[in-house]
Amino acid sequence: MRIFLMLAPALLLAACQTTAPPETVGSEAWLEKVDRQLAVSDGQGHGPDYGSQEWCNVVHIRLYGQRPAQPVPCDQAWMETVDQEMKKR
């Protein structure tokens, strides 16, 4: 009986927890997450538009610490690579 009384609150809390599904790579939510985590914009609306070529180049600089030799492709495959790189951090 004591075990039940001790576990009941934990089970109730666990049942009430919701976990948000992970953002789909390339979605607006994913772009916002990348922008926020890598500090691409200043948080006040100043900075390149999400997903633009300029934005993708800045993401590359923030991830790798150097400018890309040529503009990054900024396509779905590139975003998947960025997502994997961010998971390592």
C-alpha cells in the first residue's frame, strides 16, 4: 500500500506531461529553432530572412566557424546536414 501511495503522484505527473513532436526539418518551426540556437538573428527581427541564401550562409558560419567557399545549397539535403550537426552540440 505504501508503494502505491508513493508511486501514485509520480504516475499522475507522468501522465500529465506532454511532449511536443520534433520539428520537421525545413519547417517554419525548425527554421526558427535553428535561428534561435545559432543566434542568426538578434531576436528583434533584425537579420536575414529564414531560409534565404544569406540566412543559410550565416548558419554555415555559425556551425563551422568559417565562411563557406561558395554559397551553400540551402536545400532539403543541406538542412538535414545542419539538423544532424546541431544534434551533436
